[in-house]
Amino acid sequence: MTRLSAVKPSGHVQLGNYLGAIRRWADEHGPNDVFFICDLHAMTVPHNPGRLRALTREQLAILVAAGVDPEVACVYVQSDLVDMHGALTWLLECTCTYGEAIRMIQFREKGAGQTSVRLGLLTYPVLMAADILLHGTDEVPVGEDQSQHLELARTLAKRFNHSYGEVFTLPRAVLPTVAARVRDLSDPTRKMGKSAGDSPGVVYVLDPPDIVRRKIRRAVTDDRAAVRYAPDEQPGVANLLEILAACTGTSPYTLAGTISSYAELKESVADAVVETLRPVRERAAELLADPAELDRVRKLGAERARTHARSRLDAALEVAGLR
Ligand code: ATP
Ligand code: MG
């Protein structure tokens, strides 16, 4: 049973990525898990090559630092297998119709209002299908926004199998058991996101403690001066309580009853976030300062991923008439 998860190097890893995904990956991973840094996907919008390279290394370092063990699970960088992802993408582009591609809601949303759109923004769901099918993935934990892409991957797998021969496993979307949905500290109506640019409300995993504290002290609250857990009426306060709950393993309701002022709440959140991120930040910094070790991990992951994917890709090329 193979399960596949990815993180896109579109920005620095933020607190929501850690509390909502990476921490769970670290707790629950096993030999059937494949994690990859999807750097090819970070190129569908204008990107800076040097920054992409640096963010890719940073994300790999953070995954490992957080406790996703590259000796247990397969942890790799997508472009290290660019030949394989690229080859399968082509087979699947020749399996997908133009009509199916332009129906993708994400393409419409992300392309809307742009004068020029990279063709890759249209075709990346096919690359995503290739990522999934390459590894014989059974389960993909994805959010609501990705379910249409998962459906496309299933459709392409079925069509390919039907046309040429049974090669691909049909993947299933599974709803991730989300521990926390972290919202932007400066605009709690919006989710915290790593590609939000320079928002003062995004806490990055590698932010030094004083920056983390400053961002949390400046978090938007309200003028009710009542620490209650009421997400609709007091989204800022509720977000802080949820972050504190996620860091301390308690419930936001319980916490609300024990804290009397916004200042106290922010201090508690700042302490908890700094302590939660500290080991990850410190270990990631060590890895980033030790390129040989990071390269070793990267090579190990690429070799495992290659071995895992090889026979499936060969079979697909073969049945499609290419060998
Ligand atoms: P982008 O802005 O590029 O979409 P992102 O911060 O949303 O970046 P993704 O790469 O889309 O990050 O997602 C990586 C993982 O982090 C996913 O499993 C996603 O569900 C989770 N995640 C992202 N943002 C949050 C958040 N604010 N709270 C909880 N989980 C989150
Ligand atoms: Mg996202």
C-alpha cells in the first residue's frame, strides 16, 4: 500500500505546513510512504532559479529535521527523477484530452486575469498524475482543492490501462486527518500560506525566535477583550488558541478558560511556537550547514525512488509501443 505526499518549494515552509502536515508525516510514516519535494511544480508561475534551488534544499532539510526518516520512508526531490517524471508525463499527456485539461478549476482560477500564462499551468495536473502513477500509489492524502486533479489521475490510469495494458494502480484520495488549520496572523480569514509573499502574519519554521515572537505579538485580535474560543466572531483569537492547542496537545476550549488577557494569550502562543519549532529549526540549520550530509540524504532518496518506479515506467513505455 503506497501513500504519496508532496510539498512544493514555492516559498519558505510555514507554521501551518508544519502543524498541519509535516509533523504528522514525521509521526506516522513507514516504509510504504513516499514524500517528495515537487520542484517541477514550482515552475508553473514565474520563478527564480536560484531561489527555487535554495528552497528545495531547505524543504528537504526541514522534512528530515522534523523527523521524516529517509532511511525508513522514501524522501526525494522530484527533479532528481526528472527523466522519469517527464517521460511519464508525456505518455499521460497523450492519454489526456485538451478538454479535460482546460476543465481544471485550478487552471481557471490561477490563470484568471493573467495576460500571459505558462503552458505548464495547464498541464501540471498531468505531471501530478504522472507523480502519482509512477509510484503505483494507492492513497494520496489531499485537500478538497486537489480532488479534481486526483480524479484526473484515476481517469488517465484507467484509460491507459484499458488502451494498452494493466500497468497503473488506481489511486484513491484520502482526506488527511488535519491536526490544525492555521490562519494568517494578520488576516485570520485567510489560511497561512508559504507563497503569501511578505505577509507579516506568516510564521516560518526557520524564523529566529525573536521574529516568531514579534509576529505573534502583532497578531490581529479584536476589541472584545475576552479570551473565548469563537471562530466566527473572534477569528484572530480562535486562531491563536488553535495554534496553542496544536503545540501543546490540548483543546482550544480548555485553553480559553485558563487565559485571561490577549497579552497573556500571545505570550503563551509565542512560547509554545518557539519551543515547538526549536528542535526542527536547529536540526535543519545543522543539515543546511552540512551539504555533504544533505547530498547523501538526497542521493539515497533519489535511488530509492528510482528503484521504486523503474519497472512501472518501463512497463508503461513498453505497452505504449516505445520499446
Ligand atoms: P502555497 O501557498 O504554495 O499553496 P502552502 O503553504 O499552502 O503553499 P502546500 O505546499 O500547498 O503549502 O501544502 C503543503 C502541506 O501543508 C499540505 O498538506 C497542506 O494541507 C498543508 N498546509 C498548508 N497550509 C496550511 C495551513 N495554513 N494550515 C494547515 N495545514 C496547511
Ligand atoms: Mg497550498
